[in-house]
Amino acid sequence: MALRLGIDLGGTKTEIVALDAAGAIRLRRRAPTPPDYAGVIALIGGLVEAAEAELGATGTVGIGIPGSLSPATGLVRGANSTWLNGGRLDADITARLGRPVRISNDANCLAMSEAADGAGAGFRTVFAVILGTGVGAGITIGGRIQEGRNRIAGEWGHNPLPWMMPEEYPGPACWCGRHGCIETFLCGPALAAAADGPGARDAGPLPARAEAGDAAAACALAQHADRLARALAHVINLLDPDCILLAGGLSNMAHLYEAVPRRWRAFVFSDVVETPLLRARHGDSSGVLGAARLWDAG
């Protein structure tokens, strides 16, 4: 039995999935992500070995990570799981497993999965957004990941929020060292803090609270939708994708799929905006399923 193993290396959890030749899921496991580099190598090695022992077969290994591998040095850079930065992750995992692995940004894996058999299936150019603890995106064209010359295609979360209002300047400080990054305005903790003040982290209850008449929750959600609309209008003006899809925890907020397209019309440089805004079909499994497909292109 030929396997395709995918690993989604998250900041708090790591997931492995095994797909058979027909694309059916044969195994899924999750484990807490260690907050240190050596622990991550050990965890990934252990998950792969345990999965293959259970299924009695070996397979290719693809890994989705926060951040990317520098084309100049091969080292991880740009990861908000900062203990990964500076590590030679592909070489170290290859040495641990005794076989080559493929690594890509987790948002690229999301786009790969959704373009193959998810919400983006049938669309040529897909812009796939992660809205969660962090904010990022991946791009596929014709079902193939577009990593770019510098392997940063889709790093939209670290552009400045476009069409800032005076009260938004200079924007919150970002872990990347700049101010006003899209991530600092649109991530889950930022939305929670807009409703409940500094230190709030959980935005999940806000739609129900707004529905029940909570003015602070309703105001925060409207402001967030407006900012997301501006940020995605920038994408449409630059890339004009055939669809935009949302994943991550905030993608479950149903109001976004009506409010954001209605608001982005004012910022798109066109007399008509037909771009569909879709929810990722595979939810939080999109990243790990896409990682398993990283070897599909040969």
C-alpha cells in the first residue's frame, strides 16, 4: 500500500494524516507541539514512524509549517513559532527519517488541498486565507502552489493594512518588527481585544453575543469585516483570483461571506466584482491534507 503522509506543524498542535493511493484517509493523529526545535524534530519523526508501523507501509512525507525555507540558506524564516527560525528543518527531518521530505508554508498547503478537492476545485487561480491566531495566505494556479522566487508568495499578512483611517495609524506592533501589518488587525486575538480589551484572546463567542444585542461585539465584528474587505480588495486589484477562500478559526463566522464582498466593492478598481468568497471545505484539516499532496506534482 502506497501512502502519502502529511504533517501540519502548528504552534500548539501538530497533526499527521495518511492518505492511500486513492486519496482516502487511513489514519489521523494529533499531538501537542513542543516549544523547542529539538522537540519538534523528535515529534515529527515519532509521528511518522508510529503511523507507518500501524499501517504496515511507508510513504512520502510532506510538511506544512508556519514560515518558509529561505532559498538562500535553506533555513526556516518568518515563523511565528519563533523556535523554528534558523533551523535547517528539511535536512534535520530527512536525517531523522532517512528519506527526503518536502516542506511548504502551511497556507500553501491549505491552498493545495482546497484547489484539489475542496472549495477551490474548478477554479484556476485560488487565493486561500488563514484567519486564526495568525494571518497568511497561499496561492495556487492550475492546481500548483505558487511559492514565488523568494518563496514568500501569499505572505499577505505582513503587508500593511490598506486605506488606513487616521485613527488606525500607525497600527499595532507586529512580532515581525513592523507596525500595522494586516495580521495585527485581522487575527483572532486582535478581534477579541477590539471587543473586550487588551488581553482578550477568544473571538469565537462574538457572533452569538452580537446576535443577542451586545453592542461591543457587534461593533468589533463590523470593524473587522471592513478591514478584511480592504485587505482582500488589495488582493483582487493585484492578483484578481478566480476565488478567495477562508480557513482558520475566524472562517466559521458566517457574517463574513456577506459583509466582506459587500464592503470590498468600494475599494476594487473595477465596475464589477464577481469574485466569490468561500469557506474552506476541509476546515482545519485543509493544511494537513495539502501537506500530504506536496509530492503529487512529482
